[in-house]
Amino acid sequence: MQRHALWAAMLSAGLLAACGGSGGGSKNSAPNEGAANVSMSGTAAKGRMANAVVTAHAVKADGTIDAGALASTVTDAQGNYTLRFSAQASQPYVIKVSAKADGSTTHLDEVSGTTQTLPVGFELRALFVPATGGNVTTSASVTPFSELAVSAAERSSGGLTEANVAQAVSTVTQLLGFDPTGVAVTSTTDAAADVNQQKLALLLTAVSQLANNGALGCDAGTAGAKVACVVDKMAESASSSSLKLDAGVSSALSTAVNTVLSDPALRGNVNGAALTSIVANLDCVGDACKPAPVGTTPEDKPVPTAIAAAKLMFTDVRSDWISVFGTGAKPGAVRGEASKFEQAMKGVQAPVEMLMKDSSALLLGVDLYNDYKAGRTTLTTVTGGANLLAGDTWAFEQFNSVACTLYQDEAATTQATAIANANFVGCSATYYVAANTPNPGAFTTWRHGFTIKPTATAGSYEYATRARQRTGTANVSLQPNFYTGTVSVQTDEQGSINGFQIAGQLAGAFKSGDIELVNEYHDWTLNGTRQGATSTVTGSVVAKDAANTTLATLEVKSASLTEIQVSRDSFGNIVHPEHPNAVDTAGGELSEGSVHLRWTIPGADFEGSFALSGSQWDKSLTMHTPTKAVLSGSLRTVEGGTISEFLTGKLTASVIGFDTYRRDLPSSPDNYYKADLSFVGKATAPGRPLLELTIGTSLKSYEDEVSSVSLQYRSLVNGTPRLVVSASASRDSNGVETFTLSEATSNLSMKVQGEATTATLLLGGTTTVGTLDVDKGLMTFADGSFVSVDMGL
């Protein structure tokens, strides 16, 4: 199987185990119960704890920890340890790491990079339950996040019982998307680390961020004392009954995670999108905070074995997947709603892109006319909106999506040469660019062309527009009719536009990323004001067919847009004002903004918000872009007057490293920016469970495929989660790919690395439950039985 196919297969498996069903507990899962000889290795870290005492403890019948140590050792300079002790299968044990009484225990703080002494009394703990008797070789990372599970179980009714331990471990696993005890400790700069190792490394750095900032009231004493205070506050906030950490800890930790992600020195090689599920869980509200219960079926009956739990999971998941999302020609409930939405929208282009480009073209043209007539510029051609185009070739990057030229005649055939003969403005808003194969020096563009004519009233202009195709200088009209309207502007003392009103009609819209016209024309109104660099806009665009029937309506309920000052070089290209080739000021271009809109058609409806922020220039100072875009909203179908919301969520795109990227050079491992994309949302349909999904992915500008994907999925019935699955796929610096899948309530997991064509399904990270044939999609269990995990995708 090719690696890209394996990637897809494992992501499908992640979604497979993420689309409903029920989990089974690890209770009574062991095929061989009895005495266990445990050999355990691991790392103690907040950061790595050197010269700390590590002990293993049994749990007494009353659910408390036995003070007597079954084994003891001391961590090395890297926080590593090895313990050997006797235990009993299926019984809980606690691994404890304590600072020495002589004050010689230290940790390497991730934020400051310094070695700090940890105070006497500082300790971290982790839970361990041997799944089998006999010789057991295992590992355990002891961190503030393994401490969360111990604290949650300890404070549950009955203390550290087997059931409480299983639920506490599952709750923390659901919060993080992985069991922190079973993930090796690495650093954020470890390029060979898998996704879960990177997540844990960043979370540990976030804890240090809290301590360094004096958060959670931990602002007194030594640096080590602040660390101890933060760890204690986190432990006290943990509960088996909620993913949210109490007393503001969730919010503080979420903020710390985002702070670390925003600092390249602290983030290291970690992809921000990988933390999407964790941040979403930390910020949960209401039912989203409920953990899935451990060890029962949907009928609240116990699951007797891990194999039974796995079979139930895969069987129910398959059933839910097919009934909700469908397979082949069967659409499924949610997919059916999506199909209704898609069919309703077919042939109707969302006019958001068109509204932005066409209004920019008109205002750019008016601004050029005013500046040229007033002698504020000598340029007769200006451009804007670089690299905002679709195209079938890299060459589209050298085009601007908006351009205007001054002309002597209304037919726009003779370019203006002086103030006296600058009578009209010709502008274009370009939507698609393609290379002209017979003539490599020419390109074909699909655009809206505008002719702008001043009227006798100051500040008032008329325009005419229609869709065009242009190759070189040859224009082909794609529409026989011109569509007309007016533009009125108000200007300040410097001649800059501080208010505008646009009304009239627009040409038909091009299909997104294509050259097809999807409607005949639009009616639109747009009103805006400007104070300083910030503008506000309201208005609407109504799409019409040739029979004047309304196809769609876009209502801009509110919009706030902020511009960044730009200049032009001698060719009229937009550059930074400090660019060495800057020759003329060019006013401003959009750098940040937010829009609240609603898009409706007879059978479907979308309402939401779109926000841009964090504008940066690239290192060559020839392009600027917002570095964060957030789209949030809901998709609804409308049938018989009934509105059904089937998908709601937030899509976030972030650009990282754009300020160190040179747009004028090819993208490469030495010259690139990274784009992180995340989605947090819910899907539902009549008669089906509520489906919660968080997914994050990352792509470097020189790569053809994403470098990592991380997702978590929950299925809720009557407000209670039935199943919580986490999956990840990553590729290290050597190109080695790692795929992981885990289900929190049953404590089942599997991992594929490199060229492996099989994956082992494990209980508790140690006991083999079954083996997956990746190529065949067949899971064979330890008892010889098997199930198909082929979803028929």
C-alpha cells in the first residue's frame, strides 16, 4: 500500500472509530489474571526532573494509597528511571515522583531554559493497572497531566478503586486526546517525535508558562515554588465527571497553550493545529464537557472483555458511520442533509469574494482618478490584491486580482497621458488565470470589467460592467449585456475616501475557483464609512437568473475593515512603504477585518462570521497577508418552511513564519511559511446522535501533502458521549510517517509507523487484543475471531 493511501486509510480508521458506537471498559479484560512481575521505565518531567525519588505504591482496600513503597529508585539527569516490583493484575498502583528532602531535586524549565530547584514536598504521580499477570514490561511518564488522573480518581467516591481509576484515566485521555502516562516525554524541538509526544511537550511548556507568568495566583516564592503551586492548582481542579478543569484552570491553561504556540522559540517543531482538540476541550461549555462513561454499552450493560469492547466499538461505529454519513450511493442522514444543501446551492455562487473584489475595483478606480486629477500621483495604472486568484498554474501569483487604468475615451482604448485627458477609468476584478500553452508569454484571465465615468456631481460616478475573458490584449465578452450602477464617495482634506455608497447591478458570478458563470447578474447596495484606517460596511447582494428570479441573497449585517499603508514600485505593484523600490504612496489595503453575514436561498441558509487578523509583510516586503482567518457559522436546510441545522462550527486558518518567508524566491525547506488549519464543530440530523468533531492539520508552503493531522471525535446521545476517539498522522523530518488511533473509554489503541502494513490493537498500551491488516481492512483478535473495518469509502 502506498504511503498516501495508508495515510487515507488511517484517517478513515480514525473517523471510522470516531463516528458513533459505544466503548468498553478495561474491566475484566485480562486473559491471564494473577501475580505480575513489573519492569517499568519512564521519565519524570515538569520539565525533566533530575535526582528525584521514584516509588511504586499499592492501593489499599479503602481506596487510599499505601504509604509503603514496593520499589524505589532515583531519576538520572534526564529524568529517566527504571522500577521493578511485584503487582496483581487488574489492581491499581500509583507511581510517585518526589523532590528529595535535601533540596537537590531540580527540573529544566522549558520557558526560561534554566535549571530550577524544586521545593521539598513537590510530587507528581501516575496510575498503573497491570492488564495481565506474568512478566509485564511497560513504561510510564510521570507529569502534571498524569497527576490529573490520580487526583480525579482519588477525590471520587471510594477513592482509587478500579472503576474510579478507569474513569479518571479515560476522562484525562478524552481531554488531551491521549493517555499522558503512555506517551514518552520529548522536547518541542524533537523533529522525530510523533504527534502525541509533541502535544505533551507543548503542554508541559504551557505549565511552565503559567508558572513564569505567576498565573493561578502562583506569584510568590522561588521559581520552583511557583511551579509547585501551578501543579497543585491543576491537580485540585481535575474531576472524573468533567473535561473542564475547575477554578479557572482550563481557561488559564488554554491561554498558556496559545501563548506558547505563538512563540516560535517555545513552539519548536510542534504544529499548532495538533492542539485543536485540546484547546477546544479546555474551552468546552455544557454537554461538550461531559466525559464518556467507561465500560458500558448503550444499554448500560458492562462489557466483559477488551475483545468484546473492540468488536462492539467497530460494529457500532460501522453502523453509525453508514447511517449518519452513508457509504457509496447511500447518503446517510447527515450526508443527506448536506446533499440537500449542496443541491440547493448548485448553480449559485456565494458572492462574498465578488463583493470584495468588485467593490475594491470600483473604489480603487475612483481613488486613482481623484489622485491623478489632484496631482497626488503620476501613475495612470495601479493594482491591488496580489495573489488572491485561482489558477491552474503557479503563474497566477504574478497577477493582481484588482487593477485600474486611466483612459482618454469611454471605450478604454487610449490610455491617458495628462491630467486634461484623463476622462475615464477602466478597472478589472480578476477571478481566474491560466497559462496560454501555445504562447507561454501570454495568459488568459476571467474577470469582471468596469468602465467608470465621472458625473457632473462632485464625488459621483457611473459604472458599467460585464464578465470578460482576456488573452493578452484581446477581450471576449462573456455576457452581451452591460450592468450599471453608481458610486458616490466622500473624501477628507487629503483627498482620501472616508465614505462611499454603491448601488446598482453587477455581472454574473464566476463559480468559485473556476471559469463558469453561475448566474446572470446581481442587484447590490453597499455603504461604508471610514475613520483613520478602519472602515465599516453594510449592504446586500442578490443573485438573479436571466428571468430575474432571485437565486440567493447575501446580507452583510455588519463589517469592520482595517487597512495597512502600502506603496507602489515603478511598475505599479504594491510594496511595503520601506521597500527600496517604493516610488509612490498607494493608500491602504485590507489587513484586518470582521464580517457578520447571512446567505439564504429558497432551500438552504448559512449564517456566520468571518474575521481576518494579524497582517504581516513577507521578508521581501512585496506582499502582505492576514495571518489568521476564522469562519464560524451554521449550515441549514429549509424544507416546507422547516429549518434544520445540520452543521455548525468554527474553521480557523493560521499562517506561521510569513515574516521570514521571501515571496520573490521559490518555496523550499529553507524558505517557507506554514499554514495551520483547524475545525471545531458539530453535525446532526433527525433521529441521529449529535456528532462532535475537532480536527487540525498543517502544511508547509513547499510541501504537496500536509505534514500532520490530528482529530478527536465524540458521539453524544441525550447529551452524554458514547465514544471518544482520537487519531493522528504525522511525518517527521526524515519522511517517516506515524499513524495513531485510540479510544478513551475502552483504553484501546493502535499505531502504524513507517512502511508497516499491520497494526497491533493494544489494551492499556501493553496487552495485545488484535492485529489490523491495513491493506485488507481486517481486524483479527487474539482469540482468532475477526471483524471488517472496511467502511466502503
